[in-house]
Amino acid sequence: MNRAESFFTDEEKRRIGETTKQIESTTSGEVVVVVVDGSDEYPDAEISGGVILGSLAALILTEILSGGVIWYYVPLSFIFFFPFRLLIRAVPDLKSRFVGEGRKNDAVVRGALSAFYQKGLCRTRDNTGVLFYISLLEHKVRVLADKGIYEKIDQAVLNNFASTVTQGIKEGRACDALCRAMTDAGLILREHFPLKHDDSNELPDEIFTK
């Protein structure tokens, strides 16, 4: 099981699904939650991290074994690169330290846009899909909406919902924060996009993970 699949417990997943159903019982909007391990593989972070940590380990061992003789340092750096690269690949929080904030932001934006289209939020009847996208490696949340919603609500409002979830994750109460942000979003959706008599549930209510 990957991190995204186990991030919420079964009970929390049930609660989030029920929150989604409750929201969609009062509005024509559609809400989808996507949780991913990371928005990018960041292979460059594995390489740079392997070089930095491998070189540091080689330097320390060279000092211990030879008092700093360069002929020990060079081959040791090469040898240590590979296990440290594998270590960084296996430990997401360590990999994250070798990725700049700008790169993380760009990856999360791209990942959220990709999920928005892949999960069909762009195909609702009234263009009223809302995506809550949680990317674990980057510790970032992005909330996106379709064009029908952007006619009434700007991105700054959606960013506030994302901030609520982000803070909740930091404090160890991710489910509570997500349900609260979703409910607050639902109130705005209900105001601008009330439930229609012929409304149908166009998208699944369960959490998507990958």
C-alpha cells in the first residue's frame, strides 16, 4: 500500500465520502478529493542528493582512513553515490529536502491540473467541479475549480480552503481540516449553484489515490 492509500484511515475515508455526499445534496457542484504520493518523481533530486550525501560520507571516511588523501576520496564518492541515491528514492521526506520550493509548487500545480482533467471535473454539466488535491511528498494542497465556478468565485477563496487543509495536515488532523474546508466550500457552492430538480451525481464520492 502506498502512502496516499493509507494517509486516511478507513473511517476517515468514510467520513470524507459522507461529507461529499452531504455537500452534493444541496448544490449542483461536484467535489472530488485526490491524494497522491507526490506530484513528480524528482529524479534530479535523487542524483543531487546522492552526490551531496555520497561526497560527504566519502569525505568523512577519507579523513578517518587516510587523513584526507584525495585518492581515497574520489572512488569512495563514486561508490557511496549509488546507495545514497537509492536511500533518497526510498525516503520521500529526505528526497523533499533536495527539491526547491519553486519546483515543488510547479509540480503540484501541474499535478492538480492533470488530476482535474483525468478525474472528469472538466466534464460536469454546469462546469461546477471542485478538486481538493493533496500531494504528500511536497506537503502541499491545491484546490481547483471549473470555469462555471470561477465566474462566481476567484482562486484566492479556493486558496484559503487549501490553507485550511494544509494547516490541518501539519497539526495531525488532516481529516477534520479537509471536511471543514469541503463543508465551507459547499456553503459557497450552495449559494451560487443551488441543487437543480434534475441534478445527478456525476462523479464518484470516494477518495482517489495514486
